[in-house]
Amino acid sequence: MMNTNIILKGLAILVGGFLITTVIVFFLFPFIHTDLEYHADAIHLELSDPDYDLSMIGPQAVGRLNNRITELESELEIARLIATSRQARIDSLTRENRNYISQLEKYRTSEVIQAQIVSENNRIEEVTRSLLNLEEAELTPILKSMTEDQLTAIYKHARAAQKEQLLRSLDPQRAASLIKRIMS
């Protein structure tokens, strides 16, 4: 029970740290990579400059423009690769986050199941103590109306002397059936 709490706290810290880091990176991204916006602004300013020499248009200018277009296409391809890489990282972190959340849910579910099992075992032990404190004459009619599963649960939770009393209170065929069931 204590180890589960430690594991849950550790997972909560990991998931919380991951979420906080993701939010911080998301908001800081535009400030960290201002160079992408700068290139686009510089190209726009270059073309809209009123002092731009229109006489440069001609065969030489076409060659320079083709070179510039090639450079820009290369920069664009690099930017796309970076974006693809970052998106892959985001997808990877999202899957990892989902995995952590899934594991956390499994641990929570297993804790609930364990608590239910403990509660059920406590209830069975209480019923076992109450039943096996009765005299054999009082116990026999009650045991006749019980199912095999109920008898098995009572037998498993009884102490040695109580087990003997339980078997004596059952008819021989039912006692044999219960022993076969316990032994298998």
C-alpha cells in the first residue's frame, strides 16, 4: 500500500513536470525562434523598398533572382524539416504522456480493487467467525443452504479447529466435495 502511494506520487510528479515543461516551451517558442519571422520580414522589405533599382531587371537579374529563389527554397525545406522534427517530438511526448496517464489509471484501478478485496476478505472473516461460533446442531441447517463457493470461502478463512467443525457439520458427500474443491 505504501509502495503504491510512492509510485503514484512519483508518476504524478513526472506527469505534472511534463505538462508544465510542455506549456512553457509552447509559450517560449516564438521568442526563441524569432529568426524565422525575421527572414520573411526582410524579404518583404527588400521587395517593397521604393529605392529598389528596377533597372536591375534583365538577364543578370533573372540569374540572381533564380539563385535567391533556390536559397529561399532551401531555407524553406530546412524550416519544414525542423517543423516536422518538432512535430514528431511533440507527438512522441504526447504518446509518452498518454502512457503515463494510462499507467496512473491502472495503479488507481488496482488500488480500488485491492481495497475491495480487503473489504470482502474482512466481511468473509466476520461471517466465518460468527457462523463457526455456533453449535454443530445450529450450524448444519445453515450450511445446507449455502453454495459451494460460499462454503469454500468460509473454509479458507477458518482456523484449523473451525475447519474441523465445518466439515463435521456438513453431510459426508458435501464435505468430500468441499475438500476436493480446496485441493484442486
